[in-house]
Amino acid sequence: MSRRAVVAGAPLHRHSSSPADTRWPGGWGRAPPGLPTEGILVSNPEAVLARMREYMVGPTRFMNLYTCFELGIVDALRKEAGLTAAELGAAVGAKADAVEQLLYLLLKEGFVARDEATGGYTLDALADVPETDLQRALTFMGMIKTGMLRQLYHLADSVSSGSVVGLKELYGFDGTMFEAAAEVAEVRAAWGPLAQNETASVYPWFFRSFDVPAGARVLDVRGGNGLGAIMTCQTKASPGLRVTTLDRPALEAECLRNCEAHGVAEQCSCVGGEVLDALPGGFDVLLLKHFVDMYDKDDVLTMFRNAHRALEPGGQIVVLAPVYPEDVRDADDYQADFFPAYILGCVMGRGGLQKASTYGSWLEECGFEVTRTTAKEPADIPADAIINRVVICATKRD
């Protein structure tokens, strides 16, 4: 079934067809080697322990692989196949013995191959990955290393306190990751390139996923530097269209400069405000992009109620957010593996993803009628992607 246009509440997930992917204690996933792969394992302590072993080696596997890229081992093999551990060590400034140790995992994964006669290494499966795709994955991995691993040491404290303890311990910063990115160079360097990649990938699809009536007044809530307003003017152009960006007053000058540089200044305006405060009124379309998942239920309901008051009768709210699949045991979806720790321990200290049906029910509770939920076609989602976003459109009820 197409995932381009479905109503909120309908399953938005894919199930693996592999016979080795089965439900067993610990969730849906590939059964550990040697364990049965048919049916449901109701009680199997060995399976649970084997699954826990997968968690034990997660951090070390990640750092082993990323270090091979970080040191330049993979680049060296891309430039010259057949290099030995000694030659690779000389090229990257490391001992041959250490290089050999790191490459055992890549050999196990089939990422590289080794000629037993010469001891020379070549890229195996990694040789077939296009450079742009590889760089996208490495950008994400770089963010994980710099922006997550050390902070997650403090995850339990972050959950208990409702704040990002790691930011305070590492940088002396008391606040969220978004606030830290504006002041802490290392946080900005880790998160900035990933944010740019995500915006470039998501925005064109996002703006194709909803309609804006001719001559509408649009409010882009937390619209930042004005990119949302600019793209609204470019993709939804009509006589009389007006777009207002709402965000912190400190961003107003940059937003106006960007709108002027793109030739849409006459259609755009900026206003200071916070997403949890009362919003200006009289709008036909209201955009909530990217940040809804960063808040707990009570705050999201406040956003939706504020949006309802800001819209004219029949006005439309458009929500862009990552969502869990309706069956969180979906083996093909990795968001539960990533986002709880990321959002609670590294970004906000609160909040988290919901299912599309949950957002739909909250919108209904706040006076909206959900009209459409759109997800990307599976063919358009890269194999390395973790995030699965949807666009939820809902109309204000009278």
C-alpha cells in the first residue's frame, strides 16, 4: 500500500519478510544464531541473554567502524587496494598491529576483504557504496560520536532531572541542545551539518505534502532563519499570499535578510514569540515543523490549542514530525532504538516521539479534524535512515 497519503491511525510501517526475523523475548528482530526462527518463543532465557549481548557490543562496534573512517584507513584503501596492515599503519600514523585489530570487525561484516597470501586489504562491500551516500551516513555517525556518546553517560540523571545533564557536565551549559548549539562550538559542529542534510532532504517533500489556499495567511511557528517562509512563497505562490515567521526576537534580523535575499520580503514578516505562549491570530494555515517530538504530551496539547485559537474557522494545521510505527515491534524501524536516549539524554531532557495515531487523537482533542497523513515512499528513504517522518494535516472544526 502506498505511504504517500493515509489517514492518521493507519499503520505506517513495514515488516521484514525474512524467515529469520521473528518475535522472541526482547522484541522483534533477527534471532540469534542457533536459535529457532519459526513461531513465537514464549520463554527462552538463552534468547534474552543472547539479545542482551547485542547491546553489550553496540558501542564498541560503532566506535570500531567509525574509527576506521576517522583514521583514514578506508580512504587509504579506496585510493590504493591491496595495502597491508603495515602499509596502512604507515599511511594513517598507527601501529600495524592496531590497524589489523580494527579491521577484524570490517572483515567479519564483509566491508573489507583480505588476501591471505599477501596480507593485503581491499574494500569489499564498502566499495559499492556511492560517496554521497557514505558521507551522509558518516555525518550522522559523527554527530553520534561528538554529540551523544559522552552525554549518554548521564542519561539516567537527565531522565531524573528532566534536563540535559551531559551538556552541563561537559560544557557547563544549562539548557537544551538547540540552545547550546548557538553558544558551544563543538555542539554546533556536531549537529549543524546533520541539520543541514536533514533540511535539504525533508523540505522539498514536506512542501509537496500539503496545499495552501490562494491568498492565504500562513504562520510558520518557530520558523528560525526564514527558510520555511521562503519555501512557502516559492512553492505555494499566489496573489495575496502572506507568510509570518514566529521565533525568538534575536532571529528576526537574519530572517528578514534571508527573505529579502530570496526576493520574497514583501510577502514575509517576522514576529517574536514562543511556541508554548499565545500565538497571533487570523491565520489560514499554521506550520509546526520538526520540534513537536521534543515536548511531552501536556506541552504538545498546549501547542495544538494555541494553534486552534490562531487559525480562522476552517483553517489548517500542518505538523511535520518523526513518528513511531503503529506496531513499535516493527523490526525495520529503528526509531525506538535511537530517539528516547537521544532526545532525553542529549537534546531536551523531556519529550519523545509518538505514533501518528496518537498525534491524530491529540489534534482531535484540541478541536481539529485530521484530513491526511503523508509519509515518504519506502523507495525514497535511504537504507541508512533512522528517522521516519510524516506530515499530518488537520482542519479546525467550528
